[in-house]
Amino acid sequence: MSDKIIHTSSGISLTTALTILFVTLKLLGKITWSWWWVLSPLWISAAITLSFLLLFFGIALLVLIFNNK
């Protein structure tokens, strides 16, 4: 008999919390940042994720190229 452990995540991420906070502050007029900076948690996390993916696939491509020689 095998025991399976199922992990579930509840709650929101830091990126989501910061975005909600910044948008709320912007709409209430508490900050006068441009919308680029208000939404920066979204695009910064997307840029970091994309960078890691490009790095991973770049290394994988180099390994494939050098293993075939």
C-alpha cells in the first residue's frame, strides 16, 4: 500500500500581493507612479522567469550540440 501525499497551495504570491497593493494605492491617489511602475511586479517576475527559461534552453541546446560532435 502506497501513501500519497498531496500538497496544495493556498493564498497569493508576493507578486500578486504587491500588484494589488500598488494598484490600490494608485487608484486611491496615494502614489503618483506611472502605471509601468505600478504593474512592475508583474513584468519583473515575467522577465525573471523568461530569463531562467532562456538560460535553461540555451544550456540544453549547447549540451546537445557538443554531445553530437
